[in-house]
Amino acid sequence: MTTVPVARTASVSVPAQSTYQSRVADYWNAEENPVNLELGRIDDLYHHHYGIGAADRSVLDEPDSGLRRERISTELHRLEHNQAELLASHLGPLSPADRVFDAGCGRGGGSVVAHLRHGCHADGVTISAKQAEFANAQARARGIDDKVRYHHRNMLDTGFETGGYAASWNNESTMYVELDLLFAEHARLLRRGGRYAVITGCYNDTYGRASREVSLINAHYICDIHPRSAYFRAMARNRLVPVHVEDLTEATVPYWELRKEADHLVTGIEDTFLSAYRNGSFQYLLIVADRV
């Protein structure tokens, strides 16, 4: 008989936070960005990340302004969902008895995608109490709250069972934490042979220090983007061995080009992302690793 490791019930206490982490929590507790909320309402899958794949730019030719807005939103959401599915596809062979960990889960879309794809149990963790409450409400509405749960906790110190997870991931959330602390927690939570995946923006340190564009992105999101090399060094120090690395930079440019044209969704950072990707100082990377 297989015993499924059970994480503690969703925390009602405030997770231990540094001053910086408190600022990040405040930011996400207050965040009401249409690019996250309007797109999520399309199918109640709320993604806090960007998209990949060829964009259908014919949506820009729609003459009716209301329908044009709707079609652009739907297309951007499709590209974001492509990204979530790509990450979920790299979590390894999972069974419905397996448990997976979504670190920095936002409003919960990634955990739902992983559950729907693999049938597995999922625990999402966010430093934002508001996001955890929202995501749990979404899981209840879908009738999957017995298998998909969200917790108001610090992803660097979750309190979950050591070795209790078959897979774990970060989707555009590593830039808010120190990588060694993060990867140490993933290595603790994963069973031997477990799979870790991360999709992230990182600066290309073959160019030297972070570019002006990267600094602007940091300021916009109150984050600290890491150099590409830091990921591999920190993984090596924490028993995570890369088995697949994929540069998604070219695949994400169409998303940003389309989003730049979406008057109802632009945040003012679109040109900065495009410039950083095009000048080579910033990369969008997928890294998949096994816990040894």
C-alpha cells in the first residue's frame, strides 16, 4: 500500500519574512494587474508568467474594438498556457498518488495545470495571503481542493515533509529569493530521483554585469534577476543535476510583441523586455534537473 505524504493544512500564520520579503508580499497582496486578472477570467486559470510560441497576429486586425480586445486577451492567455503546459510536461512520469510542489504559485494556475495533466496532488506556496486565499477558492470551485491546495508560506522554509515530493518547480519566481536557499529547500522536499523544473528570466553574464534593461525590470517588479551561471552553480551545490536546458528567448518574443499592442493590458515594461531579449543581455530559460 502506498502512503501519500500529506503536507500540513494551509497555514494561517504569517510566514517568517525578511524586510524585503515583506515588501514583496505587500506588492502581491495589492496587485490587481489586468494582464493577470483579465486573462485568468477567460477560463479561470490564472498564470503569473509570460507566454511562448507563435502568436496569431490576425487578432490585431479585428475592426470591432471590443472584440479586438477580447481576441487579443484570448491569444495572450493561450501563449501563457503553452508555457505552463511546457513546464508541466517536464515534471517526469507522475501518478495520481504523487505529490508535487509549486514554489511561488501566484494565483494557482500552474498547480491546476500539473494536476489536470498528471492527476497528481499539488501543494502551492505563496508569500501573499491574498493569492493563497484566491487560489484555494478557485480549487474549491473546480472541485479539486482535495488534491490541489495552496498555502500562505515562505517557499524557502515550507515546513513540508522531507522527501515527500516527486516533482517541484518555480515558474518566474526565483528572482525574489537567494538561489542557494531555494534549491536547498527543493532538494530537501524532493525524493531521490525527483524532478525539479524552473522557467525564469536571467541575465546573460557572458555580457558582463546586468544591463540597463535588466535593472529596469528589477525596479518594475521589485525583484533581483540572477545571472544565468548562478542557477547552475547553486544547483550543483544542492544535489540538483540538470538533465535538460532550453533557451526559450526566441519563443517568448512573439508574446511580448503582441502584448505591446494590447492597449488594455500594457504595463509600460514591454519595450524593455523586447530590447533586453534582442540585445542578448537577457534570456528566458528552462532548466530541468534531477535530485541526486
